[in-house]
Amino acid sequence: QVHLVESGGGLVQAGGSLRLSCAASGRTFSNYAIGWFRQAPGKERLFVAAITKSGGARSYADSLEGRFTISRDNAKNTVYLQMNSLQPEDTAVYYCAAKRTYDTGIYSPDDYDFWGQGTQATVSS
């Protein structure tokens, strides 16, 4: 089992950047692929990005690739989401999630086994 805690959210102006962190407890963090999702008020939880256990492969939502970058440091048990050129429509609660395999699906929240509590990112116009 792995326990996830997100941080790094906040209020930023349009065009600004935020770097979110997902810190994991447990000795087996490197055994999990990690995904980031976001959920705006009244909307469904949507896929943002995912990264394999080793960090060797990444996937992004089509509309976000080029602005968002996912990375991980297994020595620090942490996954990061760098978000640049933020727009008001990026306002949401951002969640990280863990799953044991990368190849069996990464785009649906139902694919993941463990979730963090989320961190709010708000972009003002």
C-alpha cells in the first residue's frame, strides 16, 4: 500500500506557473506508476498526465502536452507536475494517484488503486 500527499497548489495569475508535488510513503514507491488528475467544480475527474515506475515513459492529455510536464524522483518518493502558461480553465483540485501497472490503462480514475487528498490550484484572469 502507498499513501500519497499532494502539495504546491495555490493562487496564480494567468500565464504563471505552479509545480505540484506528490509525496509517497512506503518503501515500494518505485513499484507504482503515478497519474495526475484534476477536477473542476461540478465536473468529472479528468486525466492530466501519468508516468511509469522508472520515469522512462510519460503520457499527457492531448490538450495539456507542451504546457505540463510530469517527472519523478524515486529516491525522494516524489512525483512532480510542472504547470506552465496557466489559464483560468486550469483551475481545479489536482490529485495524484498510484497504480501497480502502467500498461493496463492509465486514463481513467478507475484504473488507479490509491489516491491523495488533492491540492487546489486557482488561476486568476
